[in-house]
Amino acid sequence: MEVFGIYKSLLGIVIIVFLTFGGLPAQEIQSTCIDCHGLLEDEMTYPVDSFTNDVHNRAGLGCVGCHGGDNTAEDMLESMSEEKGFIGTPGPLEIPELCSECHSDPSFMKTFNPGLPTDQYSKYLTSVHGKMNQDGDDKVAHCSSCHGAHGIRPSRNPLSHVYDKNIPSTCATCHDDSSYMAGYDISTGQLEDYKKSVHGIALLEEDDLGAPACNDCHGNHGAIPPDAESIDKVCGICHNNNMVDFEKSSHADYFSALESPACETCHSNHLIKQPSTKMLTGEDPVCGECHFEDDGTGALEAAELMANRIDSLENAIIGAEDKLEEADQKGLFVNDGLFALKDAQQIAFKARTAVHTFEADSVVSITAAGFEQITEARNIARELLDNYVFRRKGLAVSVVVLLILAFAIWIKVKRIESRRRQ
């Protein structure tokens, strides 16, 4: 049974590798297409070179699957004849439907990868790209624009154009080209903004694959630009608590009535910076873009109160951390204090989230619970350090007493020895 378990584990690893990196090694497909193009130069031989590691090649699907024709015919004219179904290089307007012939067929796709969805084409038709493609615009993105043509790799492969970290640069191929995008009334430069954003830094610099890229907000095959009514839902996929708090707030109704994008209004879109309490107060607070000191709402005063409470709590957390660290360095058991400190950190996170309620009383109430945990943590640290000092003082006194006793014994011994010599 143990041997069977080992084999079962090995089989599981093989299956994971198969699905992640494209399956079995490339098939040795006998094809006059490959034989002929392999003898050519420059762009004519590129399809052969790049197709070697293509996911379709690894699955045993050759040139005729997309281009038609007969890859067994020795004569070039015969292999590329209309009678053999040769269609040549499909154009941008033809590619989506061509790819869908296989990718929209569940019974066919399950033979190669049962986990791959088969609704990509139907979603594409609902997207901005798909609708414009159907209207005859051959510049908009289609399947090979994002996935490539002859060197397609599974999305989990780091070399894939649609691997998480590669998606921003893939989208930027079009969206960062001002001359290409001219006429679409869409700004360029999103990639540079994204690279400087908290999301971009997490994904591209810190290798956090859970951080959102373009497709996480705009969609994949069903890509659409989020509108004012949906942005909080898009952001809420990850930031659920923020979304729930915002939707309960009075601001939600105002933003909806003004058709103003919720999260984007305060946080921007592609250039989202790390949120901080400086957004609430300071020289140029975000709240000040809509509210004024004399607008009668008291919004700026509430924002300042929330910022001060959160800053005070976070500073108190740092102070408690220092005290517990001091105790830990002395070898004291600080686990109870760390548990209280962890609770305070979670409360601080909850307080930052509660800012989206725009109710100062709520933030004050939450932070009050955090200060209680800080007090507990500091008391634990203080008690530990006080006991440590007490023990050290006790040890010092004991040492002094022992030294005095030792000195007294030494004097006594000397007197005894002196009497014996007399």
C-alpha cells in the first residue's frame, strides 16, 4: 500500500506538470510544412522555430489545424491548394472564429485539457474588442494579439504572453502605443502609471502573483472598461470589506447620483498609491477635493479625527512592539503580549477599512478596542520587564550578601589560624 501511495503521488505531480507547462514533450510531427519552412530564412522560418514549444505542437496539433492544406503532400502547390482546404494566413477578422472551432467545442477540448474553459469566444463577442472586431475593425485585439501565434504557451508558463507578470506588457503592446491608439479616444501611458502603483510594484517587483494586472479589473476575453456603476464591484472582488462599508455609507448614493466612479475618485485607477491617513488630512487631502472647511458638513473635521485616531493607534502599536522586543531580547516569554499586539494590528486594519463608512464615530469606536489591546500588551511587557529588573536586583543583593558572608568567613578563618600559631 505504501508503494501504491508513492506511485499515486508521483502520478499527481506528473499531471500537475502536464497541465501547467503544456503537457508532453513536443511531438515529432511529420510535416512538409515544417520541412519546407525550415529551409527558408528570416520571417519564413520563424513559425517553425517558435512552434517547437507551442502548446498545440506539444498536443500533436500541426500546421493544418489552423492553416488547412495537406502537410503530407510533397508538392508545395498541392499541399497549399484550395482543394486541400488551404486558407493561408488568417486575417485579424477571421482569427477569433477560427480559434473558436476548437476552443468552443467541449467534447474536442476535453481530449487535450479538460480544465480549459470553452466559453472564451462567446465572452470575446461581448467585449469591446470583440464587438469592434465584428464590426470590421482589424486593429483591435484578437486571440493571437495576446496569446501569440506559433509560440503559444500555457498561461501558467512564465514565458507565456499571458502569464500574470507579462500581461501588463502584453496589453501595452497596443495601449501604450499612442500612434496605434490614435482615433480610439483612449489615453496611453497606463503601463507607466501601473508600474508606479501599489499593484504594479507588488506584481512586477515583489513577484506577488496575487496582485491585480490589467485583466483582473478589465476582464480577459470579455474585456470591458469598468463604468461608474461597476467600479466598486470590480475593486470589491479583492477589497470586499471596503466595498461593503462604502455601499452602506451616504457617499454611495451621492456617487451614484453624480455617476461618479466610486473607488477611482479617491484612489485613481492605474496609478493607485499605497493608501495612508494623509489622504484624509494634511496639506492636500483627497476629501478636500469635494469638501471645504465652510461647507457645513463637518467632513474635513471628521476626516482629521479619523486620521488622528488611526495614526495614534498605529504609533501605539509601534511603541508596544518596541517594549515587547526589549523583553524578548532579555529572554522573557512574551507570547501573551504578542497575541494582544496581533489583535491590535487587526483592529488597526479594520479601522483603516472603516474609513469607507465615512463615519468618524465608527472609527473612534473601533480604535478604542485597539487601544485596549495595546494597553494589555504594554502592561504585559512592563510586568515582564519589572520582574526582570526585580530579579536582577535580587540577584545583585544576593551576590553582595554572599560576598559579605564569604568575607566574614575568610576573616573568621584567618583569626582561627592566627590563634593556632600563638
